[in-house]
Amino acid sequence: MRFRLSLATAILVLGPSLASAQNWARLRSATPPSRRFAAAMAYDTGRGYSIFFGGLGASTNGPVSLADTWTFTGSTWTQISPSTVPPARFASNMVYDSAHAQSVMFGGASFTNNGIIFPFNDTWAWNGSNWIQKLPATVPGYRYYQGMAYDSARNQTVMFGGVSSATYLAETWVYDGTNWTQKFPAHSPPARMAPGMAFDPIRNVTVMFGGVNTNGDLGDTWVWDGSDWTQKFPATNPIPRYGPALAYDPTFGKSLMFGGNSANGNYQDTWLWDGTNWVGVTPATIPAPRFFACIVFDASQSRIVLWGGGEGLNVGDIYLNDTWFYQ
């Protein structure tokens, strides 16, 4: 894996210019979660808040895996203390399962101070008051930095890729709220970790962009229709990257992507996917470059929420805990 624990200078890379009425704006919150990257976050449409867990933060002894739970109402961060708590982790993924009124979190890893990473393959659900470990009959293998999205047209969580030890994965799994099922589609993206993934309800497909594998940073776009993957070949493509933040915004019917990392450094560019092409936008205000940030669409506020992440070329350079809106 290419992650290095040293400081490097981030660079700014912007996509093609397009005038846009939308803009990024920062929320000044007195009590956000502590600085970290690769936390898990999902917007709970039934309860009207985002649920947030874990991530990798800093300590005097180096990076530390976290296990705190927070809610975000669109203006206020609140730490809560459920009676049951998943083991500390980072690089898991979480989506809201509207059919079962629960947020589903899978996998991730624990990082020790000597640099050893221990991956998970457990499934957890947040029911609004507590974490509940699920015990499905079939379970995907250990992995972290996988891509996940909730397919509301088919009422299932979709998961692709990730990394287990030093092996990049190319598996497609779906979770129906009770059990995981591996899919074997006729076509499949190459193995990867840390892609951006989001479900597009207008086109009823899960969109995936980028990631990284043994061949380097990826800049390909794929869609999953519930039975097969199809690669898209847009006229305009963002620079290849891993760890971007990607979420669907129903207010303008497009998926929004921000940031990510490549061999060149971190990005702070904003892109929109309209189902056919990527279009770069140039807001007047832009968050700092970052990768492995959290992103959700807050339906109660009708806007994208972007939180935290890492800034710099390498994991552990700079940890962030700022909250941004795109609207």
C-alpha cells in the first residue's frame, strides 16, 4: 500500500470551469468531533439527523482508532453514549437502509501504534438508540476502504472492493438487511480500494468513481444496475484519485464529488455527475484539500454536508474536523 506517514505539501487541482449557483459554506460549530479522517457517516432520513462513528485520529503516540458516536442535526454536533459500542475502527463504511429504518456499517480496520492494521468483517446497525451487531449467515471477508451505497430502488446495500491485508478486492456484495449475498456479474470493475460511491435514484444505479490498486490511481466511472456493472466513458473525467467524497444531491439531480488524493497530492475540486458526463464547478468558496472525508445529503436542510478528512499527501499529515455545506 502507498500510504506513508510523512508530511507533504498538498496541491490545488481544479476541474473545468462552470458557473454555478451553488457554493460551499463553512459551519462554525463549538463542539464538532475531534480531528480525524476515514470516519463512517450516514444520514438517517427517518430520524432527521446524520449518525457518525469512529475514524482515525491523532495522539501523542501516533494515529489512533476511535469508537465515539455522534449525531449531527444540520447545525449541531452531539456526542452520545449508547450502551453497546462497536470496536474502534476507521475506513469502514456506513449507509442508511430506509427499508429497515437502520444505518448499516460494515468492516473497517483498527490501527495500532506500531503500524499494524487489523481489518474487520462485522456488520453493525444503528437503530436510533443503540448499536446492534448483526450476525448474518453469510459474511464478506475482512476488508477496509471498500465502497458502499444504499440502493433504495432494490432495498439493499451495495458494496464493492476494499483491501484485505495487501490484497485489493473486486467483489460485489449486497445486503438486504438480514444477509449478505455475493454477486457474480458478467462485467466487473477492476479491484480497488477507496472509490467514491453513491446511489442515483433518478437513474436507479449506483455510481462509482476512482480508487487505487496495484496499477495506481484510478479515474474510471462505473454504474451498478442491480445485476451488472457498466463502465461509462464520459467526455470529461476528473483526475484519477482515491478517497474522494461522493454523494447524490436530489436538489439538482446529480451526484457531487469533492477532493480525494493521488500521487500528486490532495484535491479540493468539486465535480457533478449527471449520468452521462462529469462537469467541474468552481464555487467562490472552497474547503481545504482533503481525502477520506465524510459526505452525506442532509434531507432536512436540503444540502450536502462535508466533514473532516485528511489534508496533505500522506495519511496522518493533517487531521481535519471542519463542517461544510454545499447548497
